[in-house]
Amino acid sequence: MNSAMVRWLTLGLVALALMACGERPIDVEALKKKPKGYVGSDTCKKCHLEHYDSWKMTLHSRMMQDAQKNQDVIVTELDPKVIRADLEKIKDKLKIPVDKFYIPKPEEVKYTIGSQWKQRYLVEKDGKLYIAPINYNIETHRWVNYNEDKWDKKPWILGCGGCHATGVNIEKNNFIEPGVGCEACHGKGSWHAALPKAEVFEKRQTIVNPAKLTMGVAVQICGSCHNRGQATKYKGAEWPVGYEPGKALEAYYKSTSFAEGDVRHVYANEFSKGHHQQYIDWSQSVHAKEGVTCTSCHFVHQIGVPPTRSQTVQAGSRQCMSCHEMVNKNLAHSIHSFGNCVGCHMPRIAQSAESGDIHSHVFVCLLPKDTMANPNIPNSCQTCHKHKKEDLKHLQDDWDALVKLPPPVGKPIDLKIPR
Ligand code: HEC
Ligand code: HEC
Ligand code: HEC
Ligand code: HEC
Ligand code: HEC
Ligand code: HEC
Ligand code: HEC
Ligand code: HEC
């Protein structure tokens, strides 16, 4: 930057600062005649610094990262030798020969997707973004294939766009910001941001606060991404095109199910096998009926660092015990010496990177007999009792023996009800 540019920039900043302090009156009606639009999280930051700061600590803000600006967002080296060596190990499963794989150079990567379980890489071809055919599984430090035969057929914007970026426009092939920004959950913010700070009530009315929506509509905000299925208003899109926070998700999205043939992502009992399906699971649970929602257990943005992985309000099974203070010590709950509620009620039977790395959200403990009745259905017990894999019946018998309540003793009470 030369010194003239610096001067102009300083002048501009001073002018902006003056405008911000000067809280001019604003014609609210005129403002509302303009269509509402997206402004991006950096605009919200100006007034909501603490929310912004805490959001920055969450994975939502880091979902899609600009690798052109900062190559450090790529979590490992894109070394073709290492990648091909890993692919060689699974070559029987591959649809093209290992040496035919396209492996992007680091400078070709526009954005990274993900940084926790796995990472994929967006590259540009004819003005559109596509997902390169290689995928890095972070915890197992392993490269695997991803749509190697057709990676450049379906653009990212159709298959993934709206769940990983904010303000996505398929028609215009663009988006407002990479990652899950403020407006992905709070809706378009241009009116709200333009109003002066003093217009508190107008401010509140022009932005979505999920806490003030009805439970059913609020949880659908999370459900617009933690879900799997097809858009109802845009052919070929796999995210709810047209949906905005506060609207009814069902109108824009049809979730997948086993009943309708999705054996790849759902077990025969409709429990999730695939990732980003927490809403599908949760919808079937008693918690859904009682109004215990995603935000009853998860922070979305909490001042400071969230205390646990997955941003749960409390760590592990203490999360459950914060509400379930009294749990029956009989039956199922009598066989273990520990209180691992999550281990039984949220077994790791779904997959993000490697099989069994993420939790079920139906909150039902699956028993060995469920698997005995249908081998397609997993059970909670064998996520720990692995050595008994061969003998499901043995595990079920032990269970049946241990969870039996002693027969009742004594004689029936002689009820003398006065008439
Ligand atoms: C010019 C300052 C300013 C900007 C920019 C701004 N806000 Fe606000 N926001 C406010 C004020 C002031 C309130 C009202 C606080 C109160 O209720 O006392 C508010 C309230 C909110 C609320 C709560 C509404 C309610 O009904 O309780 C949400 C949510 C919110 N803002 C989100 C955002 C988002 C998202 C953005 C960016 C798109 C944004 N804000 C940009 C100043 C701003
Ligand atoms: C993943 C969804 C999500 C994202 C992303 C998100 N929020 Fe929120 N926000 C929520 C939910 C849900 C609530 C209501 C919290 C509750 O139920 O207590 C909320 C509440 C708020 C509130 C009002 C309540 C309060 O704490 O005073 C403000 C202001 C706010 N968010 C600002 C922001 C800003 C600014 C950003 C971006 C930097 C942002 N949010 C990003 C989901 C989100
Ligand atoms: C309906 C919304 C939705 C669609 C469509 C979608 N995703 Fe995701 N994706 C999510 C959510 C939500 C998560 C995080 C929760 C989870 O994994 O269970 C996620 C997680 C990921 C992760 C792992 C992130 C990490 O930190 O490990 C990757 C990689 C990813 N998605 C890639 C893709 C790609 C590539 C596409 C398109 C082919 C795609 N997703 C389509 C919602 C979606
Ligand atoms: C009753 C509490 C509870 C509710 C309700 C709940 N979760 Fe969770 N969630 C958890 C716990 C506990 C974990 C595992 C935390 C850990 O790894 O220690 C978790 C994990 C996750 C993860 C990380 C991936 C995984 O499965 O390990 C995501 C993403 C997630 N939840 C999203 C959601 C969404 C979206 C909703 C609403 C549709 C929701 N959760 C409802 C308790 C809950
Ligand atoms: C616009 C899409 C979108 C919306 C809306 C959304 N999420 Fe997410 N969420 C994601 C994606 C994508 C990830 C994965 C981020 C990553 O791994 O980098 C994620 C990650 C998470 C995680 C962290 C999981 C972990 O492994 O640590 C939790 C918890 C979560 N979301 C809960 C929620 C809740 C609660 C809501 C509703 C208030 C919500 N999300 C709304 C897309 C979304
Ligand atoms: C915010 C409070 C809250 C939290 C946190 C919570 N629950 Fe619940 N849970 C409820 C309520 C309310 C019900 C419905 C009434 C009842 O059966 O007690 C319920 C019901 C259940 C049921 C079904 C009971 C039945 O009647 O079939 C199970 C199982 C369950 N919860 C397990 C868990 C587990 C496991 C966790 C931790 C991951 C957890 N809950 C966390 C409030 C909570
Ligand atoms: C060994 C696996 C296992 C563990 C560990 C476990 N549960 Fe359960 N839980 C079950 C099964 C199975 C049922 C179904 C009823 C039955 O067969 O007894 C159940 C039933 C429930 C119910 C509904 C009926 C009742 O007894 O109130 C709630 C609520 C519940 N569990 C909560 C919890 C909480 C909270 C924890 C952690 C303190 C926990 N469970 C630990 C397996 C388990
Ligand atoms: C989170 C891991 C975990 C889960 C899930 C789990 N168990 Fe266990 N189980 C253990 C451990 C560890 C022990 C050793 C004794 C103890 O610490 O209570 C044990 C002990 C037992 C015992 C006592 C006899 C023996 O073999 O030592 C039986 C029977 C049993 N489990 C059955 C089950 C059944 C049935 C389920 C599913 C409903 C189940 N367990 C789920 C970890 C688990």
C-alpha cells in the first residue's frame, strides 16, 4: 500500500467512525422498502463483538476456509506420493486407477471444507467450484477417495453449498461468506444492521432471535443443515434452497429415510448411519416431543471457549444428569458400575470420517436382540463389548438375567375402600 492509499483509508475510517457515533435519525419506512439482504458476519461484529468472538471459537465459523488467503488452513501436506500410497491400499474399492487420480496442488485449493473429522478441498473449473476427489481423515491420518470418477460432474454449490456457506445463490453461482455465518441462523441482516443502535425495538423486529421463536420453528434452523435429503424447490440441490430462519423447513426440504430406499445413510430402524443427520434422529426421540432441543444441550455461541467438544453445555453424561437427576437403578441401569448414559443412549453408530466416530441422537439404547432380529441394525452394547461380537445371544442372555427384577414378595393388600 502506498502512502496516498493509507491517507485515503484513514480518512475513510474517520468518516465511518463519525457516522457511527453520530447516530443520525433514519427513515425506517424507506429502509424497509429495499429488499432485505445479507451483509456478512463482519458487519454484525461492529455491534456484537462478544457474540462474534465466541462464534469464531466454534466450528461453524471454520467450516469453509479460504486457502488462497492462508494456506495453513490445509491441515496436512498435499503430497502426491503419500496420497497415492494410501489410495493404493484401498485400490480394490476405487473406480479409477490410482495414477489417474487428480491431486490438486496447494495453490489450486480455493477453500478447505472441514477441520475436525475430515477435510476436503474445493478447486475451480470453468468458473465453478468442485470437490477434489481426495479426502483426508484427520484422526486416522489416512487419505481416501471421494467420487473419483465423477468429482467434476456435480458442482459444490448444488451438492453442498447452503450447508457450508452463507447467503448462497445458485443462479448467480456465488455466496456472501464461506462457513456458517451469523445470518445462517439469524436470517438476512441488512435492515437490522442499518438501523441505528437506539432503535432497539425496530432492531429486534428486523432480525431472527431463535430464542423468541416457537420451539418447533427454532429447532428447524439447526435442522436446515444437520439433516440429509433433497431440496423441494430446486431440482438436484441437496440443501434447502429458499429456506430462511423462522420459516417451516418442511416446505423446502425432504429428509431422507430407510423406508424410501436410502440404505446408505440410514439403518433399517431409521437411526442414522451417515453424518449431519442429527435432526433426523432427534425428530424421532422423546426429547423432540418434550421440547428438549439442540440448544437445550448445545451452545451455539457462548462467551469464552465452550467447555467441551461438540459445545455441549456440560461434559459427557453430566449433560444428561443435569435434567435426569433421578434415574431408576433397576433393570437396564443395574448392570454397570458407572453412569455412562451417552455410551448406551447415544452410541457411536454413525460415521463422519471413519465408521462409528459420531453419536446417535435418538437417545434410545439399542439392545443385542435388536441386532439379532435384523443384522442391519447395530446395538449400543457392542460399541464397548467388542470381544463378544461373535456371541450376541450370550450378551443378550446375560442382559436378560441381570435386568430381571426380583419377583414381588408378600401378599396382596386387602383394599377396604369405604363406600
Ligand atoms: C449498528 C449496530 C448493530 C449491528 C451492525 C447489528 N446489530 Fe444486532 N442488535 C443491535 C442492537 C442495538 C440490538 C438490540 C439489543 C436489545 O435488545 O437491547 C440488537 C439485537 C440483536 C439480536 C436480538 C434480537 C432480539 O429480538 O432479541 C440479534 C439476534 C442480533 N442483534 C443479531 C445481529 C446480527 C446477526 C447482525 C449482523 C447481520 C447484527 N445483529 C448487526 C445492534 C446491531
Ligand atoms: C448456528 C446458529 C447460530 C449462529 C451461526 C449464530 N447464532 Fe446467534 N443465536 C443463535 C441461537 C440459537 C440463539 C438463541 C440462544 C438461546 O436460545 O439462548 C442466538 C442468540 C443470539 C443473540 C441474542 C441473544 C443474546 O445472547 O443476547 C445475538 C445478539 C446473537 N445471537 C448474535 C449472533 C452473531 C453476531 C452471530 C455471528 C457472529 C451469531 N449470533 C451466530 C444461533 C446462532
Ligand atoms: C444438508 C446439509 C449438508 C449438506 C448438503 C452437506 N453437508 Fe457437509 N456437513 C453438514 C453438517 C451439519 C456437518 C457437521 C455435522 C456432522 O458431520 O454430523 C457437515 C460436515 C462435513 C464435513 C466434516 C467437517 C469436519 O470438520 O470434519 C465435511 C468434510 C463435509 N461436511 C463435506 C461435505 C461435502 C463435500 C458436501 C457436498 C458433497 C456436503 N458436506 C454436503 C451439512 C451438510
Ligand atoms: C439431550 C442432549 C442433546 C440434544 C437434544 C442434542 N444433542 Fe447433539 N450431542 C449431545 C452429546 C452428549 C453429544 C456428544 C458430545 C461428546 O462428544 O462428548 C452430541 C454431539 C453432537 C454433534 C457432534 C457429532 C457427534 O454426533 O458426535 C453434533 C453435530 C450435534 N450433537 C448436533 C446436534 C443437533 C443439530 C441437535 C438437534 C437436532 C442435537 N445435537 C441435539 C447431546 C445432545
Ligand atoms: C448453515 C448450516 C448450519 C446451521 C444452520 C447449523 N449448523 Fe451446526 N454445523 C454445521 C456444519 C457445516 C458444521 C461442521 C463444522 C466443521 O466441522 O467445521 C456444524 C457443526 C456443529 C456442531 C459442532 C460439532 C462438533 O463436532 O464439534 C454443533 C454442536 C452444531 N453444529 C450445532 C448446531 C445447532 C445447535 C444449530 C442450530 C442452532 C446449528 N448447528 C445450525 C452447519 C450448520
Ligand atoms: C434439558 C433437559 C434434558 C436433558 C439435558 C436430557 N434430557 Fe432426557 N428427557 C428430558 C425430558 C423432559 C424427557 C421426557 C420426560 C421424561 O421421560 O422424563 C426426557 C426423556 C428421556 C428419555 C426417554 C424416557 C422415556 O420415557 O422413554 C431418555 C431415554 C432420555 N431422556 C435420555 C437422556 C440422555 C441419555 C441424555 C443425555 C445425552 C438426556 N436425556 C438429556 C429432559 C432432558
Ligand atoms: C447399559 C446401558 C445403559 C446405561 C449406561 C444407561 N441406560 Fe438408560 N436405559 C437403558 C435401557 C435399555 C432403557 C430401556 C428401559 C429398560 O429396558 O430398562 C433405559 C431407560 C432409560 C430411561 C427411561 C426409563 C427410566 O428408567 O426412567 C431414562 C430416562 C434413561 N434410561 C436415562 C439414563 C441416564 C440419565 C443414564 C445415565 C445416568 C442412563 N440412562 C444410563 C440403557 C442404559
Ligand atoms: C460405555 C461402554 C459400555 C456399554 C455401552 C455397555 N457396557 Fe456392559 N460393561 C462395560 C464395562 C466396562 C463392564 C465391566 C463392569 C463395570 O464396570 O460395570 C461391563 C459389564 C457388563 C456386564 C457384566 C458381566 C460382564 O460381562 O462383565 C454385562 C452383562 C454387560 N456389561 C452387558 C451390557 C449390555 C447388554 C449392554 C448394552 C445394553 C452394555 N453392557 C453396554 C462397558 C459397557
